[in-house]
Amino acid sequence: MFHNLFLERVFVKKIKRPTHNNVFFMSALKRNLLSIFCWTSITCFSQIDENKADVRNYEFKTINLSAASEIKLALPVSTIEVHDVRFDTSCLGIHPVAQSQRLYMIRFKNSLPDEIKDFFYSLADSMIPGNPELHCFIKKLMLTDYIDANNIDKQKASSKTYDADIKSGVLFTAEFYSKLENDYIPLCRVDTVIIGSKDVNKAGGIYISDALIGSLKKVSKLNWEKIKQDKRLKVEEINSYYNKRFDLPILNTAPVKGLYLNFKDFLNNMPSNSEFTVDKNQRGDFLYVKNEKNEEMLFTDLWGYCDGKDIYIYSASNYFKLQRTGNSFKVYGAKDFTAHRNLRLNMRLTDLISPNSSYSKGSTQNKYSLVKNFFQLDMDTGELY
């Protein structure tokens, strides 16, 4: 139905993280110092009380779109309408508050359709009565500080610096139609990513503004006379198309116990019915599946699992519970680890004086800990942002 929609894509591939299932905990006692240094055993994968990290416990952070008064685009339309057909309409993104168990969600002061509609009007040169209406359907608008810049087309992204792998920005997908009387004509689809060095708390409005400006520029360059000859769609077809995206078994049926080997299994609510157990301890989370010999084997090649009630996603070598918000999910969990060096038992006093020496480095070991925060689940890709 929509095969002739213009498609502009900037791909963001899966962020690959190192996994570390073995974490070392050592203690060392050093004499002849002003005081005794006592290194006690501390869990690196300590389970922060996830039960208190509830998506119902949230506060809002309001952002504004950046003005673009110098930009005026010629649009042969009479009016502009914006429709919010995102999976999660509760917010625009999550305000980064490291290690917080309270959810800080970003939103506009007014509704998303009203804010974007007003912004589009500020870009339009003029409205011409009697011309077709322009309708924009927002399918994805997700602010995040976890975009892998290495996997983005750098010529299409807005950032000019790529010194770090992970960037902040917005994931944006929208489809535009021309409406004449009761018929809709597909114009174009914009599927893009805008990234930068400032976090979404500081620059969220700028990222969204850049995405909106780029999308309306694309619309303004279309051959409107040629478009009039394209196939037209009825309002019933438009409604059916956008309602169908929410017709997913995981959203409409009770979760089934089992293992989700991939994201598709999760969406279809069709997990593997393998017998499994999950061991959550101070070293991490470990899922075991019984083989033909009834032996428990460690299993990590999966997207997540359901215990018959709650759904857990596998990330950073741990399992984190998904919490539903609208037609999507949020999670209090982690995407990666932080690392620092810890003393080994054979560490000597002289090693403290020259900690960067080769011997000193050999007498220490890496210690890893989870970086926890709230994340959004991208219902199109299964990634956390």
C-alpha cells in the first residue's frame, strides 16, 4: 500500500557491549601508611532495589522547540495537521539522572500535535486557501543519550564530532500525506537520527527542531503536480494502517512463560517453552536451560524471558523487568558497565607510589559495576534507549 513512499533512512545498528560475567572481589591490607587501608569485598553487580524503581513514580521535565524564524519554506497547502501515532505517547524521552530510582520524563508544555503543528506553521511561508491539507503522522520521536554514533551515516547526521561512541540525540520517523477532500495521497516518509554532544536534558529541543526542519524541507521539495496523479487512499485505509501497528500479541494478550530468543518472539508473545531457571546473585544474573540429559546449561543467546507474569530483557549480562507504559515499555536497568582498577592481594606499598608502572598494573585488576537508569524500549527494533 505504501510501497511508493519516499524513504530516507539513517541506520542505527545494535550497540554491542562487552559482557563480563566474572567479577573479582579482593581485599588488601597495607601497613606503614598513616592509616590502614582495608579493601573489603563489595559486589559489583549489586541489585539496586528495582521494586522501588517504578515507572509510576515520575516527574516531568519540560522542553521547548528552538525557533527557526530565518527559515521559510514554500508549501502549497491550506492547513497543516499533526497526528501522534507513537507506541509510547507518555513522553518524548527520559531525563538522564544517573543511578536515580525516580523516572524523569521529558515532554512539551502542550500536546505533541499542537507543539509540532505550531512549529511547522512557523516554517511555512504562507497558507493558500483551497489547496490540499498537509497531514503528518509521527510514528517515532524518541530523545535518548544512548545512540551509537559509529553506526550512523555521518553525512546525514547533524553532529560534526565523533570522538565518543555514544551520542545524544533523537530518533525520528514521520509520514506525510496530502489530503484533498476525503482522499489521502502519500507524500514521503522520513526516518532519521539527529545526534550531538549535549545530553537531551540540555539540547532535546534542538535535536527535535532539527529533525522537524529536515522533514518539512523534504516535503517542500516534492513535485506536487506529479503527486496529484498518485494513488489515493480513503480515510478508512489510513486508520486501518496506523491501528494495525498496535495489533501486537504482546500488547493484547497475557504474557506467556518462556524464553524470547529474539525480539520477534517477544512481539508475537511466542516464547520457547524450554524449562529454565534464573539465578540472581551478587555476581550477576544467570539463566540455565536443561538439555536432553537434564543438565542445567548456562544460556545467554536470547532477547529476554517471561516468568509467567513479568517480562525481563537481557542487557549488560543481566535481566531487567519491563514495565508497560501505553503501547510500549520502560525499564530500570543498564546498557553497559563502568570499570575501575582494584588492588590484588599481592599489591605492595611501592606499587601505590607508582600506580601506572607495568608491575603495578599487573598487581591490580579491573572491577566492573552496572550503570543503572531508566530506558525506553524501541518497539520497532527491540533496543533500549
